[in-house]
Amino acid sequence: MSGWFELSKSSNEQFRFILKAGNGEIILTSELYTTKAAAENGIASVRTNSSLDERYERKVAANGKFYFNLKAANHQIIGTSQMYLTTQSRDVGIASVKNNGNTGKTKDNT
């Protein structure tokens, strides 16, 4: 089963999306957008950029855990991963975004 995007509205009337793997695990979370159209553009950007390894910024948090950002060609962050205990598990997360990021399936929960 392939992954999907979920588009939702936050309590402060802003929009965000998450990318889920086929098993339902969240693998990428967007920032908040002021409009639904902007969030939909963010989803389109994930579809465009997720297959390109150079778009992944591999990071280490202050607490020593590992995560990544997916960036657009203009270097803006499209989405951020969860925190991982090892670089290997972070790399598995990147591979999952690469495999699921081009899905055409979006669940609109707005």
C-alpha cells in the first residue's frame, strides 16, 4: 500500500499537511500555511522534490536526536521529519519519503 497526504486545518484556522507511509506512520509534517491553496502548493512541492537526494537536509537536534528537512529548489523548508535515535533510522525515514512523496492520494480533512 502506498502512502498519502492528509490536509487539515489547525485550531487557529491555518492549514498543514502530513505525509503518511503506507502503514499510516507520519513521515513528514509541514509548517502552517495561512491558506488552503498554499498548503496544497506545499504538497505539490513535496511531489516534485521528494525524489531528489540533494533536497534533504540531514540535521542533529540539540537533544542529540536526528531528523531531516525536505527543501524546495529555493531552499525553503517544505516539511520536517520526526526525531530519530540513529542516523540509520533517519535515513530509512528519508527513503520512505522518497518512496511515498509522489503519491497522488490526498485526504482532505479540512
